[in-house]
Amino acid sequence: MINEANILSTSLSLNMNQYTETESEPTDNLYLALIQCFGIIICGYVAGRFGMITKTEANGLNTFVGTFALPSLIFMSLAKLDFSLVNWKFLLVVLFAKGCVFFAVLVVSLIIKKPSNPGRSALFAIFTTQSNDFAIGYPMICALYGKTHPEYTAYLYLMAPISLAILNPIGFILLEIGKRRTEEHTSYRNMVYSIVKGIMFNPVLFMTVLGIVGNFIFSHSVPNLLAAILEVLGNAFSASALFLLGLMMVGKIHKLKGPALVIPGILISVKLLVLPLVIRESIILWNAGDNETETRDLSTYGFLYGTIPTAPALFIFTLRYNLEIDLIASAMVACTFLSAPLMFVSAKVIDAVSSGMTPTSYARQLNIFSFDISVASATACVWLLVCFLGFGRKRYNHVTHRCTLCLVIAQLAIAIGVIMWSKLHSNNDQTILWYIQFILITTGVYASRIWTAAIAATLLFLSSRSLSFVEKLQKWFYLLGWGMPLLIVTLTCFAVRLNPSDLDFKNPNFQLGRIQAAVSSFVLIFCLIVTLGCLILQQRYERRHNAMSYDHLRNNAENSTLESNERAVVDVEDLVSPLINSTPIINCAFQNGCPNQGCGANEGENNCETENERNVSNDPQILRHLVFLILLLCSMFIGLSISVGTLIMEQLTGIYAELAFLDVTLNFGQSLVAFAIFGLDPSLGKLGCWVRQMCRKWQSGKELQLPCEEALTQEVREIREQFNRCHLDACRTRISMCRRRLLRVYRGVFSGKDLVNWLLEVGIVDNREDAVRYGRCLLESRVLQHIDGTHHFCDENLLYTFNA
């Protein structure tokens, strides 16, 4: 093992030594480390938000951190490291796992977008594999493994070059190729020179190589004079880097809205779920440790390493190449904060197992948790069945919702089966009940996976073929979606001789142990490939249709105003059916018209009944189903990981326990996800609209109280009369439009900023402060209102609508 004293000498300014030297629990240390890290990040965000640090000062801090502090820290760490004790096989496995994720994301991104953009794909691939190893990773790993495995902290300095020296250069090449497409005068020679220069003069990579060379020259002992300088710079890294990360988050959080959440959500899921699992499974399959215990410990460490959020250096690449700046910035912010609870929960479970959590106590807790999830899932299933079949809306008539309805039925069967399973005991007098619950759970699980693939296939053929073709094809979906699971379960029951004493009552998903895990792995691999493939092809067809529709519409949009064209965007739900209107609708944010085919600028969003009446039967809710499929893909990937883990591992580990609970949540709780996406849809009728409004009021707070008519001042009344008489029609025509927020379309709405800009443009007010006061007078006099009735008028991106 590496000398602990050598590792502790690389401690950061967070003074992590105090954690490894105290008698507190590792998770307590992690809790304090998380508070310190994210506390400093928030301090940096506050400093940037309130203008205490300018952009120029932030650039100077960025130069200090990246050019001086971090390279010094890396050099000191590697120069003191004893390489003879390093597990090089483990590092090769991490390289293999990162490479698999890198090239998978790269290839999928290139396939989906046509014409392909290699630079954009490279950014996505780098995002999913490059971790913030030093600023956030070091305190976390040191807090957990400072006593038990001190060498794990040193591995961070060896794993960082995997991305910096091997994977990132591939990304740089693709970024330069993408840049060259827009700069025809750029030669291949200049491109190669730029790439080599960027790699050779990267301070982190350069100091990594220099640190390894210095290790052999100084024989693990850096001269005191050199160490005195570099240690001071290295100790200044951690707090500065975290503070700088907070500064870079300013102005990025508000962009995480609506459809803009989809791509960041996918990237974050790959970074925080797929990468850790791929690293863990690769370590286990390759037996990276010298023995079984070391392999198990390294697999746990690899999983935690994968949960470290993306490094902020990626944002510098987006600025340099002017690619996906807002998207990467938003994803980086969300990834950083979502990683905290994932790391903490992982550490808690790891600590619980290592401190003596027995299989019996694990099974008891999983039993209780499964029962609770199933009860909630059954309730959501009943609600969804009533919503889809009742309220006079008959959602089951839509080709997309038919598949969703079948998935909900499968989930209801699972919930009933798990409730029965949680009441069973391992004795011989309940064999019939065991068969019943086994058939319900297993059939429901396999059916829900197959129907997920069926939903993806339905979306694909809706984009590439006709509606009649999809309706004919769905007849075969019923045979496959219900017949295949029943056939598999029947063969399993007849092929496996049931011996109640051999049954596993720890996890309802694997009651037959490895046999059931093998069957589940086969089903999951098939459904995962089909679902992912259909989604990729569907996006290609949608983008192609998007481009064709845009070219067609552009020829007929000469009479539209420039401002209307700048605001026009195409939403994925607009491209489901053939173009009905050949010309774009002015004052509508959707080029092909509203998804529900009707744009009433005079209609308020609160009029739910009017919205329900507008061609609800023709709305397949493509965007909602896309989000649903992405979440189900995460569930399938977790299920595949736990199935493989059950096949190849015997002993209970912390990560296995965590994945088991996560699998129960995402597998048995699919109906909860469906409820969140479809269960509160106002198009379900009056009850759905009422529930949606109640939930919004519960979330947004108390409804805004406005003064009554008698309490209005004379000035407010005069402003109302003047605006209604002279400006209302012109203002509505100019700024009111249909907009999408989250998964919902709002008709005839505008933002507070839109109204303020219009008031200044026409000269009604002289400055923005007067415009806000003018808008507040209009809101108090009921000329306009906030869409939820919970906010007063503000010069922000809040949505309002005219009442008249």
C-alpha cells in the first residue's frame, strides 16, 4: 500500500487531515465535506450574482486556478507517489469504461443529428466522462477512504490524465473539424498544429507528465525548496476552484426550463448513472483487484468516482468554439448539485453494509420499501386508468396512449403481486400464493419493459410512416407485449422445480436467484436496444421533417415581422401530424401552429375547458412520451446492472444494496412517473384541470390578493381606461403569443419583460422602473393577470395574459 504519510501531504486547503484523524464516522466526514464544498460554491455564486466580483476578476481567478494552483498540486502529488504499489489494471479498466461511454455518446450524437455536428457530439462525450476530480472528488474520497484505503485519493491524480491525455484529444480533433466546416480557409496543417499545441500546452497534462518525470528524478522526495513553493500554490487550489465554479454558475440556472431540459437531462443521467455503473461492472468483470475483497472495494470506489460531477473546464471549450454554451452551462450546474445527494446516499449505504448490515436486515428493509412503493404505485395506476378510460376523454383512442395504458396495467399487476410477496414467509404452506404473486410480478415486469419498447416503436413509425400503418402494427404489439411475458413466465414455472426452502425472499425481482437474473438480463438487453434504437431513429426523422417543414414555411413567411421570426421555434410535438397550415401564425411561438391546432391570442390560459375542447383527440403528446421514455431507459439500465450484479456476485455490498433500492423505485414506481407526466394533464377533463390548479397553488404559494374596485386609486383607473382605449389591441397583437413552459402550452401570453420593452418602445414610459409601476397598475385593475394568479407584475420572464 502507498504510504499514508505521502498521501496526507497532498491535502488541500480544506484541511481534510482533520477528517482522517478524528474518530467520527466516514459518512459524517462526507457530510462535512459536502457542506464545505457546496457552501463555497454557493458563496461564489452569491458573489457573482450581486456583482461583488466582475467578469475580469473572475477571468484572473480562473487563470490562477488552472495555470498555477492545480498544476502545482498535481506535480506534488505525483512526485511523491510510489508507482510500484499502484494497481495499473484498475486504471486500465477505468480507461476502458470511460472509453466505452465516450464513444457511445459520440456515436449516438452523430447519428441523431443530420447533418452531423462532430464538435457538438464531442462536447457531449467529454461532458459525460470528464470529472471534477480535484475540487470536489478529492474531499469526497479523502473523507470516505482516508483511513481504510488512503491510496484511493492518489488514484485521482492518475485517472485524470485518462480524460485529459487520451479521450479529450479525440474530442479536440472533432471540435476542430467542426470549426473548420465554418472556416473554409483553415488548412489541415493549421488544425493539426492547433490540436497538438492545445494538448502539449495544457497545464494539467504538462504537469502530470512532469510530475511522473520528477518522481523518478527525486525518488519520491521533492527538494524542500521546490516543495515550499509548490505546496503553497497547491493548498490554494481547492477553495479557489470551488469559488470559481460558483461564479461560473451565475446566469445559467434560469435556462433549465421546458424542452431545454431534455438534452441536459439525458447527459446528466449518463454522467451520474450510466458512467458509474459501467465503471463498476467493468471492474467486476475484469477482476481488477488481486483478490475478491479488493475487487469488491475497487468496484465500490469506481462507482463513487463515476458520480463526481463534470469538471467546469468543459465550459471553457464551449466558449472557445462557440458551441452549445447555454446547454452545457445549464447541464453543468444541474449535474453539480444533483451529484451531492447521490454521493451522500451511496456513502451512507456503503457505510451501513461495511459496519454490519446483515442480509436479513437488508431483506427486511427492502421488503418494507417495496411494499410502500407498491401501494403508492397501485394508487397511481388506478388514477391513470380512470383518467385514460373515463372523464369523457377516452385517451385509449390515441395510438401512443394505448401503449401507455398497457404499461400502466402491467404496473398494476406488479403492485398487487409485490403487496402479496411482502406478506409471504419462507415456509411450505404458501406455494399457491407464491405462484400467484410470482406470475403477477414477473409478467408485469417483463410486460412493462416490452411495452416501453412498443412506445418507442410507435413514436418512430408516427414520424416515419402513416397513422394507419401504426394502427395496423399495434395489433402485433398486443401479442408481443402480453404473449411474450406470459410465455417466459410459464416456461420458467414449468422448467424450474419449486422448492420453497431454496427461494430468495430478499428481492421480489430475483426470487429464483440467478436463473431469473439471466432471463431478466436477456429481456432488458433486448428492450434497451430496441427502445434506444427507435428513439435515435425517431429523432433523425423528426429533425429531417423539421428541416423540410422549415424550408417550406420560410418561403411563405415574407410578410411576417422580423421579431416574430426570431421568436419562432419548432417544437417536437408540432411535427407529429402533417402540416395543416402552410403559413406560420404570427404571434405564435410554434411555426406550424399550436400543438392542439388553434391559436387564440385572446384566450387566457386559465380557461381550461376551452383548452380541453380544442382537438384533444388528435394530440398524441409526443414530447411527454419522449420524456417518459428517457426516464424508463434509466430504469432499464439500472435493472440491467442489478441483474448482472446478481449473476456474478454473491456477497452483499453497499453499491449492490443501493442499486437494489434504486431498481425497486424505478421499476415498481414506473406508474408514479407516468402519473407525474400524464396524471395531472388538464386535457383529462374538469377533474384533471382542477387537480392541476390545486397542485400549482400548493406549490406556488398563496394566491395574490388584489384590491377591490372601490379601493383603486384615481390614477390606476385612468391608466386602465387609457390603456384599454388606446393601446390594448396594439399591445396584444405585438406581444401576445402561444408559448410552451415545461410540458404545457399557454395561449395568448407574454412575459413581463415583453410588456416593459413594448411600453418603452411606444414611448408610454421613460424607463423600466416606470414601466413596472405601469404594469402593476394594469394588473391591480384586472387588465392583465399572472397565469397562476400568484405573482404581481415584474420585469422578469414570468408569464401574464390579458383578461379583456
